[in-house]
Amino acid sequence: MPRSAVEVLDTSLFVELPVDGAAERRKITVPATVYRQQAGAAQLPMFGSRAVVLHPHPKLGGCRFDPVVHAVSTALAKLGFDVVAPDVGVPGFASWSGCKELLVVEEILRQQSEQLLASAEARGTSDGRLIVCGYSFGAALAVTAAAAVACVHAVVSISYPAGWLARPLLGWLRSEMNELANGNLPLVLLVTGDSDFFCSLSAAEELSRQLNSHTDRTIELCVVENVGHFWPPSEHHVISIVVAFVEKHFGRSGSDFDFHFSSS
């Protein structure tokens, strides 16, 4: 299959969110980067599907230009996904705990689902998929948002900060996921390095067991040797794992995914 050239475009998303729990809603502008197959290219196996890719904690420097976010977004676009990588740490609407960012992500997923359904209806098909990927803080948001929004087909969690260092700040996201999931989590892939100080192997296994209690599907845990929480320059490991996961669960045939990683 010919490889796809990818367009990378800056855009803005607009979401309406409640203000401090009140009935009043406020329109928020969310900067984002869109990755998609170039117009006129041959149709790819995941054509018509969408992906949302989430970055690490904005208050610790995380943003949509993160190298892992860029690598994953590019790889998914080369498979045919329309990918959006939003900056969820919107100025004036950001938090340390992630409570506000979670609202932003949930609304973006709802919008992407509506657009996915409208596009599928226009094409007369029903084969589009919506997946959400997150790295670090973004992984915690991705899993909890997928539990809250029933339109997600799969979650890819990269370096979920499940260890004791992050629990005082982000532990509530796991509790929220437990309350929201009701046994209905979609497919979940957990990817972690064996030297991740934010998530030891035992913490990753504990998280996997917790997630498994909310789905009748097997939670897939992939541990990469000699990698810590910060992946560069080892992003190619993540890409290979993510592409294999997509191929396994959504690919039409193995030949559809003749893929070689390049971050450009």
C-alpha cells in the first residue's frame, strides 16, 4: 500500500462548558493541531475514522507540540485517521488536578463523535472509529473521558502516571473513572516503560487490573524495556505498538498496514 503524506494544520476548536458548576455556560477556544491524509491520496484503511491525542500536564510544560504527541498523531494520520491534538490547558481554564481539562476533553470527544457519525452517514457507511490517545497526564484524561463518553471505541494510554508520586494530584481521576465506567470501558491499551518513576511495573499492573474490572475485553499492557517516563528518542517503540494495536482490532487485513515510522 502506498504511504500517505500528512497535512499538519493549526486550527481552533470551540467548546461550551459550565462555569464553576453553574447553569451558565462559557464558550472556550481550544487551540489544536490537525493531522490528516493529504487530499487526493489513495484511500487508507482507517479512512473515515478519527483520533484525539492528548498531551502531558500543561502546568508542567505539556502541550500539543510534545514529540510523543506529534509522533503518535503523525502515525495515526498515515493510517487514514483524521487526528486532532488539542491544547487542553486553555488559559484561564486550567487546573493542577485536571478537573477542568477533563471537561474540555469530554466535550471534544462528543464533537468528534458527532462529526464521525455525520461523515459516515454522508458516505453511507458505518465503519468509522473514534479512538483517544494520551501521554502522561493526557493518558489519565483519556481513560477517564472514555469512561464518561460512550462514543469512544478504543483508548491508548502511554505512560499513565499511576504511581504514588502522582496520586495526590491525579488519583481522583481514577476514582472518577471507577464511578463512570459501569463496566463499559472500550478497548484499552496501556503502554509503559520499565524504568518509569511515575509508574512502576507493579503500579501499571494494578491499573490494568482495575480497568479490567470495567470491561469484558482484555486490557492490553505493553511494557517497553529501558524506557522511562520521557520517551524521546525512543518514540518509535510507541509507534510500533500503537500501529500494531490498531491493526489487530480495526485493520481490514495485515497488508493494509505496511507502515514505517517517520516523525515528519
